[in-house]
Amino acid sequence: MQAKGNVFKYGDNVDTDVIIPARYLAIADPKELAEHCMEDIDKEFIQKVQPGDIMVANKNFGCGSSREHAPLVIKVSGISCVIAETFARIFYRNAINIGLPIIECPQAAQDIKDGDQVEVDFDSGKIRNLTTQKEYQGQAFPEFMQRIIKAEGLINYINEN
């Protein structure tokens, strides 16, 4: 399984309230909810993001509340993968549960710039910056997590098995 796309780069401590502001949590439709993804720190994100694009951030991505809405709106917006130095633990698990691939790789997170084109191989954890031709070794998912992501989330995985 692979992802390839242009990068949207963010810094440290991007919390769930920034990913999806609490004022929109009453919206039930995931596509309508995703229209507000990242709007408090990147007003143009939702107009610029294309299916397959990749989000990159520094430390502690997804900190804050435990809401599952945060990884969901990232996925529904079109982002195919999030790369970060570190993820908040609850965000990490919620991302897997909804089928959003995320990879921890400090060096890639530090080096990759906004607008770079990046390719990720989820089976090996290899990250390749096609803009700079640099390669990085991220943390590959264990087999059972790969099956959950391929099924587009835990509920689908359980229903299929």
C-alpha cells in the first residue's frame, strides 16, 4: 500500500481543536465537517488539498481532546497519510481505527517542506521526498494495523472478518 502527494506542513502541538474546531462538532455529515478541517491555522487548506496529498507535522500532532472527528476530517478532506515526529497517543489510535495511515519519522518530519511531493510505502515504512530525492525510514505498521487501514477502518475490518 502506498501514498503519493503534495505536502501540507505544520509545526508542533497541532491539537484536535485546530484540526477541527469544536464549534463544528454538531455537524453529522463527514464531508460537510471536513470542509472546516485546519481552517483556524490554514484558511486555504480545504481549497488547496487534493486527493492523495500528505500532511506533515512536527511533535505531538493530534494532542488535545480524544475526539475521533480529528483524524476523520483529515481523511475525508483527501489526505492519504500523516507523517510526524510524534503523535498524541489517542490521536494515533483513533487514526488507525478510522483507517488513516500515520507514520512517525522525526527526520522526515523535520526535513520535508510545505509543497514538496512525497511518496510513502506503508509496508516498509519508507518515505521518499520526490522533490529533494531524500529517503527516510519511518516506522512501518504491524501487519494487523495494515489490515485495518486497508479495510478503511476498524469497523469495516471487523465486519469483513
